[in-house]
Amino acid sequence: MGALSVVLFFLYTWGFGFSLAKFVKETESFFERNVIRIGLGLAAVPLVGVMLSLFKIPVDWRIFLGLSLLHPLFYILKNYKNFKPNLNLKFRKSDLNFLLVILIFSLALHMYLKGAFAYPYLEDDDSWSHALGVKYVSVQKTFFNQFGGIHYLDPYPPVYDGILGLMHQTSPSLMWTLKFFNALIISLSILFFYLLVKELTNNSAVALFSTIALSMIPAYLSHFIWAHSFVPAFIFLSFLFLERTKHDKKWMYLASVAIAALILTTVTQSLKFMFLFLIYLAVKCAIEKRFVFEIFFAGALGFILSLIWWIPLAYRYGSVLDLLKKLGLASDVFALPLSYLNSPYLYLGLAVLSIGAFAIYYFMKNKLAANQKSILGVAFSLLILVSYSVSYSFVNGVGTADRIYDFNDFFIAHKQNLINNPLGLGIAVSALFFITLIFVIIRQFSVIKAKKESMPKTQFHILLYINAINSILLAVSLLSFFSFRFKPGTLIKQWMLREPSNYSYIYSFSFKVWGIYLLITTLIIVASVYIFLICKGCIEKQKFWIPLSLLWFVYSFAGLYDIPTQMFTFRIWAMLAFILSIFVGYGFISTLKLAQRLGAPQIIVWTIFIALIFYTSGIQKYAINTSIWPPGGFWTSNDEIKGYIWLKDNLPSEAKIFTFSNNGVIIGFDKYICHWCQDVREFQSRGFNSTAQELHKWLKSRNYQYFVLDGQTARKYGINETNQKLQSTLSSGLFKPVYQTNGFILLNAA
């Protein structure tokens, strides 16, 4: 159906990626190099769309194709005489692993597409709203929507509807475009994840296992249609490009492109990404014993690039405060008055602080010893992290599916789950997390004991006692976590914890009272000791990804329990899933080495672990993603839905249909109504009480061939009023019934 769009998608992304990657040192692997180009191009596409929109140039597929292929074609024409096909491509072990990851990608894509196309409608409520934005971008060819009335476009960040709107220009079916490309980009994120873990660990076996685990964890992304589907892909690309700065510092510019794309995807997930970014910056500064400017620069430049979207919007809406209100961030979400954001003193103070910090760095950089620079760099990065944590704690956003999670939510994966953001890790993955913690602690003990002679006596004893005491406290906190359970199926809200005596069906609050803080503290200590040992040269620097992923886990785990703030906590599960997948890679590779010492073949260990994860996580994930999902809570009956399904299957694509109720379902079922046109919106608001003749005249003057009355119209205007409207319309002789159910009637404006 959309073969041309699929080909164009890879031409756009690969073309832009090829052009940008020519400025940096690329990987030697042919397969990895081209997947990275696709990822880089994917991050560049929305920025190109915003720039074109800003300068009022149409966001048209032909313009995109020309821009994306301009440099590749020039490169080919310039170098075609020197081009010699290399038929002796070197095939490495890492390439074999990558081909296995491509197989995982293919299986994941098959699963997501099978589930997405298992029913002939869009699921839940968000997808119908996204249909309006996608159709707008496709038709109006701009990311900016000055007309309003589209929930997920302007001022909502434009990446999701923008990319899909571009793809819909060459695909006849909007529904197919939404379902296919949503599933495709989710599946591509698995490839990007493998490349990130491989770059972090410098170990393709760890990367392969982590990718296998991630692909089977239920909590990692369903095929639900919403902007959050794109977030992990941009997170992986951001950190992948940041890691590649160790090969070529110019990768920091490309990292900023991915960071900007992420910021222009969702607001809430961008705030969470900043925590991961700042933790990464702090750990890197500690490991490198300097302030890693290229990482900071990439983040700052990514934010600046995103302003090409936010500044025009703030100007149009009048101020930053008005923009936030348009985004739906009501005053009760913030602990501080939003009026502060309109104060020029706030921005003046931030500017003074920034200039002062850089001035101090400039004048002091040549006057400090190397160790002093190291301490100052780490302190500065920690100061940024703490400052952000404090600011972040003043935000309080409550999601519709937020609740308190007990041990069973992590340990047991269910086949019936949330469809937008499933939760649960599975028995094998959860058990491997605990095993990994044991390996990390044992590793620390062995390193400390091995360095006893070369380490100051006081330092040795302090580290030994810290590890011993922390190991005991960690065991206690984990046992507390095991006992933290609710009755099956109980939905626990935060306010229930204030009066637990009123809710006798809750088994235990011991973990919530003190266990969670003890667990977080002990995990931070484990990670800190590991970083200290790396800084002292006791553990190789490459292993920094172990404490990094552990600190990332601490943040995501704490976020599920509203620490430091509640910010749509149920959406943290996907983040928790990929972080945990990185961390347990260490546990698996340690187990693999142990098994080798005992004489067990590697293939046996791989098979056992994959089988355990598959049976305790993979089957459940497959069941969730291939089941029949509901079409949304706004429908009034199955007969109404059946009417729209008939409409989709029996009327030409893009047939113009008018309704007084819900434009999203007209557009979502591949038909057309100009949702953003002022005359349509005005007539929808006042035209229900018009005569049949007036209605017919209006429809014919704007070339609308059909008119729908449905259950949603009856709910909006009343059953009796809707029936009267139907009778007067039919009795006029100007309309002919085409198809009818108990909750739907389609009329032809003859």
C-alpha cells in the first residue's frame, strides 16, 4: 500500500545522515555505519521540517527528497571515476551479531505490525487526535498550526505528527501510515539501542544480550500510537553520538541534532531525558577527571536548536507563560507561581550566572593544577545536576495511569496490561538484575582486597567497611521490597498512602515507608564506590557504563515512586526497561565467564538465558502487542464503529464527509474533512439547527459528498434532536441514505 513511502523514508533518512556523517569519523563496519546514517537522518528530518516551516517553504516530499539526496548525488558525480566496487567485504564477528540484531528488529516489526493491523481502526483516544495533526501537515505542508484545534500540533512539539504527515503525502492511507511508520521507528530503536550498548561497553556480546532482553521486556514500548514511541530512538541516538566523541569530537554537533529532535518530540520525556543526560555528564567528568565540555556543549547546542520552534511560538502566544498554558501546563503542576517565568529578572539572572561561570572557567583554567581542574569539573557537573533536580522537584504532573507499584509489578509480566505503556519486567530479567548486583559487589570486594598493599591503609579500611555495611543494608532493602505487595488487581493511588488504615486490602507499606529510600541510597553508594575505583585506576575506565547504568536505574526507579517529583510516572517504565537491559548485560557476561571456567559451553548459557526471558517476558510481550485493542472511550456503541468501518472499506480514499461531532474519526478512517478550515468550524458550531436546504447548499458549495449522523452527535446534541435532524434531512429529498446501523447513518448529498 505504501511501498513508495517506505522507500522514501529510507532515502530521506539515509540521505541526510550520509551528508552529516561526512563531517565526522564513521565506524568501519558497513552495516553499522549505514544504520547510524539512518538514525542521524531520522533526527535531522524534523529539524529540516521546522526550518522549512519557519521560512514558509512547503514541507513537501519532493523538497525533502531533493534536499536529502543533494549531497549524496554530488558526492557520486564528483567521485564516480575513482569508484571501485569492493567485492571482498570483511565480515567480522561483530557484523554477525549485528545481523542477529537485524533479525530481532524484523521479528519485533512483525509483532508490532501484526498487532497494529489486527483491527480495522485506530486504538484508544490519542491516535485519533494524532490523525488530525498528521493530515494537517500532509495537506498544509507546514509544522506550524496558527488555526488551533489540533491537540498534538502547535504548540505541542511537532516531530511525531510532522514526520508521519510527511510520509502520508506519498501514502494513500493515513491509517496505514500511522500504524506502519509508528511500528517501524519503534523497531528501529532496537537497532540504535544495540549500537549504543556496543559503543558504551566495547563488547558486542553484552550489546547483543542486552538487545535480546530489551526486545522481550513488556515494559519497553507497545505499538501504541503516540509521540512517546519516538522518544527511546532519539535517546539512544543522542548517547550513541555522545559516546562517539571519543573517536572524533565533531560528533558532539551531531549529538546536538538528536537532542534537539528529542526536545521537539515531547515536553515531559525531555525533562526526564535531562536527568539521564546530567547523570551521564557527571559520571563522565568523574571518569575523565575533567569537565567534559563536548558533552555539555552538545546538550546546550541541542537546546538552542530546539528554540527555532519554541521562540516563534512564545512570540506568537505573547510570552513563555502563555506558551506553557497553551501546552496544558496548568498552575497546579508547578509548586512555584508561573508568573515568575514572565519576569525579565529570571532570564537576566540566568544569563549572569552563565556568563559568570564561563568567565571563572576561562580565567582559572590556566591557573589550576590537573587535579584541581578535575575536582572543579566534577563539582561543576554535580552542581548542574543538583540544580536541575531542585528545579525538577517543583514540577508535579499526574498521569491517568499513575499509581504505586509493588514487587509483583516488576517481577511478574502479565499478558493483559496497559496498552499505552505496559509495565512489568518478568521473572528472569528481575532475577538477573539481582544477580548483577551481586556480581558488582563481589567485583568491588575483590578489587579492594587486591589493591590492599598499594592503597593507603585508612582508605582500604574505609572502602572495605562501606562495602560490608552497604551490602547488608542492600540485602535488607531488597527483602523489604520483596514483601511490598498488594492484592492482585488492586489499583493504588498516591492519596491512599496518606490514610492506609482505610485500605485494609493493602498488604504492606514497609517498603514505601523506608525501604525505597534505603534501596536508592545503597545503590547510589555501590555506584559511587565503583566510580571511585575506576578513578583510582583499580578498574578499567571502559567499565564506567556499569555504575552509569546503575545510577540511571536509580533515577528511573525512584521516579516510579514520585522521587524527586511525580511526572507521569507510568511513562517511566519504558525508560526503566532499556536502562535495566544495559545493566543486566554485565550480569550475563559475568555468568558466561563463570560458566566457561566450569567447562559449560557458551551456547548452553545463551540458550538457557534467552529461553528463560522468552517464557517469563517475551510471550507476555507478544500477547500484549498482538491482542485486539479497543478503539477509544469516546465511542457510543459497536454499531457506530461498524458504520465507520463500512465507510472506510466502501468509500473512496479522501472522500469528503461532513459531521457535526468528531472530525478525528472521519480523517482517521482515511476520509477527509477540513478540520482546520474556519468556515467548517463555524458551520459545525452553528449549523446543526439549520434547515436541510441550508445544510445541502453549504455542503455542495464546498464539495462535501457525504454527511454523517452518529451516536456521538446524539450524545452532543441529544437523542431527540438528532432524530429530528435525521428525519428532516431525509424528508427533504436532498439526501439519500447510503449505509445505516443503530448508531450510525451515512447520507449522500445528492
